[in-house]
Amino acid sequence: MRLYVTHYHPDHLLGAAAFGLPIHALPKVKAKIDAVGDRVASEEHEKFPDAIPSRAEKPSIIVSPGSERIDGVPFEFLHLEHAETEHALMIGLPEQRILITQDLIYNGVHVFISERAFDTWSANLQRFKAEAYERILPGHGEPSGAELYDRMRNYLSTARNLLSKASDGDDLKVRLIAAFPDFGGRALLDHQKRFLFPPRKEANV
């Protein structure tokens, strides 16, 4: 068995301890987890002390982008840059035409946009839409087909526009819920407030 951690965000990292397996990760993802993983774990542990460990499990096996055959099945390991986060791993199964996009794509769930990487994120969606993968396994939401690429680009375009108009995180949350009333994951809209609208430091008098 293999355990892959695609990026350092807590919802993708902090469940690793439950598996008790060595963690595979891209070099830059490993470096990020080594640098901030324990801080991320500590912050979440304070909120959920009975469910989340106080320290992060660290990757020990490096994943190189490219092709690999595992038990006779071809895999494609893809380095995604500057989308939801700076570096992330995606995994393709070319014979089955399945792409595990992780957080490149959300389906019917509000999106974490704290890094404001709208242009590069949209460009990545356009790039992978041109690939031959037909079945998409998103990081959040139900699997579906290639129509998710355009849906995701629409969300990002709308979110970018609403962010430019919002006065604060609460205002943005109201606007996004109005634009996508049937979407789940509203907790993410609260989680991203402190990144999109950091508290202002009071000037020294």
C-alpha cells in the first residue's frame, strides 16, 4: 500500500496519521510540510484536540513527476503549480482515463481562494482540460466528467469579481452564497477570511 499526500493543507495532511504508512510526496510538498506541518497541526489540534494530532506526519518518500507502472498499472504523477496552493500533486490513470485532480477542482463546494492565484489556476484548468482524461476525481465534491473544468473556471471568475467588491470576509461570504446557493463547504468561506482580509495592524502613535 502507498499513501500520497498531495499538499500541505490540513484537510489533506492531518489524516495521514490514521494510516500508519510512509508518506509519498513531491519534493516541494515535502519541503513545505517539513517547514510548516507541525504549526498547521497545532492550530487544528487546538480546535479539535480529540480528533487531530498535535504534530504532522512528515513525508519520507519522494515522488518524481512522470510515469510509473505500479502492479502493472500505469500512473502519471503531475506537479500542479500555483492553483489552490503553490505546489500540489495530481495523479492520473491514463488507461482508465481517470485524473485525481485534488484541489485543482471542486465540485459543488465553495472554493478556498486565499492565494488569489486566479490567472494561473484558470490556465491550469484549461491545460488539463485538453488532456484525454474523462473521469475527474476532485479534491472536494463528487466525481464527474470533464465539464467540471469549465464549472470551476466559472466559479473562479465569479469569486474574483466578488472579491474585488467585498468589504470584508463576511461580505464576501454573503456574496458567494448568493451566487452559488446550492454549494456546500460554507465553512471554507469562514476559514479563508483571515487570509483574504488579514487584520490591520494599528499604527504606533
